[in-house]
Amino acid sequence: MKSSFLTRQTSHKSKKYPGTVRLWHWLNLLVISGSLATVLVNALLFDRQQRSFVRSQLSAAGATVTDHQAGAVIHGMEDQVWGFHIYFGYALSALFLFRLAAEFFLPPQLRLLTKLKSAFQSYKALKKQREQARHELIVKGLYVIFYLLLIIMVVSGLLLAFEDQTGFSESLNHSIKEFHGFCMYLIIIFIILHIAGVLLAEQKEDKGIVSDMINGGER
């Protein structure tokens, strides 16, 4: 029994990606995808140009509505979708706190800042393998930027969700909303780069990187 327990402990410590990180990774993917989907739905289906479509459909059903009334319908449907967006924001906030807490319980060598420091030291020390070390440093640096963007998205999103309670001016809330949207585009860029990098790695030296993020991989 004792030997079996030690074997399981050794196997657990040899994982490249701990269970908490993998759980966070895939849940984060679902939440961010859902959040972006709500933005896409509102942008494509509930813009002001849809007023004429709503009026024509209601007219075909025998109802007579004004342009203002059609706009109120569009606005109400848009608010419903934004409600889901807010819930996804709450979930993203909870996941970020979970990831932050999990970082303190990871072995030192698996923590993000430790990996970043190690990559920087390798870049400075290695000369013959400088290109590989530079690649590793860039990848770790992008992850740090991603986490900083998550902090901004979480904080700005919560400020917008509770704008009635913060007491901020309308102009300040508008600026926060614009900055929140700008950071969303940066996260989209990161996701695209991340997926492209994973696909390239699967074709080259890091085959099985996706399966490693599912089963943990071996260190």
C-alpha cells in the first residue's frame, strides 16, 4: 500500500500540467468563448439596422409599430444577451481567482513566474541554442501578458457590471467600456497566436501538446 501510494505521488509530481491548471485552461476556454459569442450575437443580430427587419416582420403578422418601438424591441433583446455576457464575466472572475490561488499551491518549478525566470536565465546562458531559448522566453512572456489582460478584463468588467453602485461619471464608464472592448480584441489576438503556435508545435518538436493538456503529460 505504501509503495503504491509513493508511486502515485511520483506520477503526480511528474506531470507537466497539474490538474488544477488543466481544469482552469479548459473552463477558461469555454467561458471566454461564451463571452465572445454574446458580443458576436449582439454585433450581428441586434444592431440598429435590424429595426426595419423587426418592423417588417411585425407588420407581416398584422401589427403596426413605429421605428422607435422596433428599436425598443431590439434594445430589449440586446440587454438579454448582455445579461449572459455579464454572467460569463462573473465566471471569468471566479476562474481567475481560482487560477491565482492555485498558483501558490503549485510546486515552485511549475509556477508561471518561475518558468519565466528560468526561460530568461536560459536565454542569457545559452549561446548555441539561443533561438530555442528565445522562443521559450517569448512564449512565457505572452502568457504573462495574457494574465495581465485577464486582470484588466475582470476588473473593468466588474466596474461596468456594478456601474450603478460605483458612482463613476457617465464619461468615465464609457472610457472603461471602450478600454474593456479594446482588451477583448487583444485577447482574441492572443488566442489566435496561441492556437497557431500549438498547431505549429504539433507539427514540429512538441507533438502531443494538446493531449498533454488533457492528461497532464510527463515531465
